[in-house]
Amino acid sequence: MNQLAPFSSSILRFIRLESTGGVLLILATILAMVAANTPLADAYCLLLETPLVVTIGGAGIDKPLLLWVNDGLMAIFLVLIGLEIKREMFEGELSSLDRVALPAIGAVGGILAPACIYSILNWQDTPAMDGWAIPVATDIAFALALLGMFGTRVPVALKAFLLALAIFDDMAAIAIIAIFYANDLSLSMLITAFVAVFAAIGLNRLRVTLLSPYVIVGAALWVAMLKSGVHATLAGVLIAMCIPLRDDKGESPMGRLENDLHYPVALVVLPIFAFANAGISFADIGISDLTNAVTLGIALGLFLGNPIGILSLIFVATRLRRLRLPEDVTWSQLTGTAFACGIGFTMSLFMASLAFEHADGSFWAADKLGILMGSIASALVGGIILAFSLPRNTRERQG
């Protein structure tokens, strides 16, 4: 029996693409590190601080290049996240309760445990507590890239489980951004944003399947949210949810946009984001930075919090709710995958940029150090466990 049969070809293409994107993320990170720790450092900082101004009439947006990357390009990324969540809810891994239950339970553990570890270590530091959500995030590109290293040895059910868990993690991250990282709200811009959302919903209800009207409304929504105090990247998710799943001919406008965005996001948007945010200079870093509570909270939250939270809740669920692990997936393989969920990287960097957006820069080294330490440790341990727990060949897995 073909092991891939239960899973849609779109999911398999997504897994392969995300694995390739993970390799590019590694290269972009290395380039950022080189740029930040060589004579190129000044040019690197100057590039990120270059102002970019867009004006229409008397109104305009004036931001440094780094914020255009974080607020603009990442909005495109969240469009893709929104499309993937909607597709999986209606037609994919989140469309049936038996496929959803364990990944959802695991995701809850992967959110609560890292946040608790970080909070325990930083409880008495009010500014530092803004970073509690940083170790909650999972970088699906890196996690799938880790599994992709083992090729056909990895059961597709295990990859699908990781994908579903990451989708729930993304949904939680979206909620965290909307609730906890809004600042200096502007009522007039919020009203404008609501009008744009209702316009997009109206397009959906009128069964408008051309994508250009949604792009125009989405751009207006992004500007309104940028100036409202609610993080602008959420515009991407909101507009994605309004794009029709099917038209009258049974074709998928949402699927077309998702396919159009997959390659530029995985191969361009996320590597650019990694290059812009992963550059950290080690010149002035000492023991105090390595033992900083923020650094340790993020690193331990990623490295220990994710596997502890995911595995403990799934273990309880399998004992109390009579739920079972996916077919061909063992506890040791699940353990390696749970450690892979501790690879936060781009998503954690994104959450850190929001958490400490208005800080005085005192956490600049600590948050990136913690993300790198926790992500690297998670990748190494997860990879070692998977190397020993995965079957050596297809025949062994089927047997």
C-alpha cells in the first residue's frame, strides 16, 4: 500500500518546499553572522537603517529598511500562513477531528511550557516579561528541513503531524500578536481597518474570485493597521481568510494565490527576514550575556519547554482520551520531532522584534543569543534522536 496515499499532493509539495527554504534560511543566517562580525558590520547596519519613504499626496510612510522587512515582507508571509490555515481547516489535516486532536493537544503543551519556563526566570523583570512569547514559536521551515535530512526514512504521517502542530502554533502566534503586542491604538485607523475588513468580507460574499480586488483592499488594510497600533502583519491573515476557497467552476482562487506565494515566501521573503534579523555581533558578548535571564529563558524555553510540553500533554491524552499516535509513528520518533519544534528561529526572531520593539536595546543581544542557542540545541538533539529512532529503510518501516 502506498504510504503517501492518505495525504494530498499539495501537502507533500509544501513539505519539500519548506525543507528547501530551511536550507536557504541557514545560508542567510550565516551571511548575516558574517556581515555582523567582519569589517562589513558598518555596511550591514547602514543597510538595515536606510530610510525608505513611500508617499501618496500628503500622506506617507517613513521607516528604515529593517522595519519594512519586518512589517511589510512578513505581512506577505502571514498571508500565506492564513491561506494554509484556511485550506487545512476545510480540506486538509485540520478538517477531521481524529487528525486534529493530538497535534492540537501537543501545540497547547508547546505553548504553555516554554512560556512558563521563560516567565519563571524573568518574573521580577517587568520589561523582560514582554518576551514571554518568544520561545513559543516554531520555525516550520527549519523543523521540516531537519526531518527532510532523513529522506524516505521519515513516515509521512510524522511530517503531517509536525505540519498540523505547527499550524496550531501559528494560529496561537497570530492571537498573541493581536492581543499582547498592540501599542498606542488609533481609533480612526482602527475604524478604517474594520471598514477594509468588511469590504473584503463583502467581496467574498459577492463571490468575487478575481484576486486583484483583494490585493487592493489588503494593501489599504495593511496601511490602516500599520498606523492603528495593531501590528500590520495581521492584515495578511485577515485578508487571506476572506479569499474564496472555491468558485462556481470548482476551481480555487485561494489555492492559486497560495501556490503563487509559496516560492517567493520560502525562497525570498523568509531568507531576507533572516538576513535582516539574525546578524548579531559577538565582539562585546561575555559570560553575563550567556547567563542573562532573558537568554536562558528563551534558550531553555525552546530546548526544554517544547518537548516537555508537547510530549507530556500527548502522553496524558493517549492515556485518558484513548487517542493513538499516528500510524507508523513511535514515541521515540515523536520525541525527536518534539525537539525539532524547539527550532524557533525566524518565528522567534519575529516575535522578539515585536516584544522588544519599544525597548531601549538592552535585550538586543540576549534575545538573539537565546534564540540561536535554543534553536541549535533543539536541532542537534532532535536530529540525533531521529537518526537512531527512524527506520533504516522503507522495508524496515513497513515491517
